[in-house]
Amino acid sequence: MSDDATISRYLESKELAEFFRNLADAVENGGQGEFACIEDFSKIKIRVKKEYGQINLKAKFKTAAPCVPAVDSGTGEPAKPKYKDLKKRMRGSFRILVKMIHDGSVPPAEAVEAFLADSALMVTYPGYGDEFYEQYTAVCDEFRTAYESGDLERMHAAVDALVHEKSRCHAKYD
């Protein structure tokens, strides 16, 4: 599965329960085949309709990251995602950071780590605000330090600085 997959088929009524059991098992223990990487889901959408004695099943699965990382054949290193895809991914993690910190809660480590890793990757793309990258990286470092210290007030100031840096760059490049 890349970062999303769809299953669409007709089933007998008794096969629907088996489908859900297999799905639950894959989420809990890791999946294979049509359920590969499902345990890393970010979204699951399932539609079930009964049509003329058959079950019309359509399931869409979206994972946080591609199931098997693409490899750049020249270097053997993981290939960079498209800039647009990276920015879309960052939007999700950044949204949760801002919302939770502004609500007075410490965000989950997974969101912080994903955002900071994606930020470090983002500043390696030339031509998308290079003149802002140094300051943005410094603000990311401050956010990391604030997060590691557990100081919510410092995290709040740092995330506000990140919002400011994002606005500065996007005003010119969006």
C-alpha cells in the first residue's frame, strides 16, 4: 500500500463478519496483503450497503506514511517525497501542535517528532523560501528545546514563532 488503498467488492452476508475480524486482527497485530501496513492508519472509511442479497463493501485506508518507503535508485537512500506531499503531511502535525498547545495541553511526542523531522526535510528543498530556512530552523530548535523541557509556556511562545515564520514565508511563496 502506498499511503492509501481501497478495497471494493461484493460479499455474502456471512463474509462481512470475517472481513471485520481480519481487519481488527490486522490493526492489532499488523497486516499483510490487502491489509498491509493498516496498523499505521491515519484514517479508515468503510461503507457497507446491502444490495439484492449481497453486501457491497468499500473500504478506504490511509496511512500516515507510505507502507514501503520509495528508494532512490541512484543512492539507495529513501527518496524525498514531493514538496506538496510533504507540506500536506506537515499541515496535519502542525495543526495538532498549535491546537493542543493553545488549549494548554502538551502535544503527543509522535506529532512533535513528525513535525520536526518533516521541517528538517522541508528546508532541504531549494527554491521554496531558502532565505527563511535559517530562521525557521532556529525556531524549530527552540520549539524542540521547549518541548523537551516540558515548559508549556515556552512551547506556546515557540509555536507562535513558528506560526509567524510560516506566515512570513507563505506570504511570499503561496
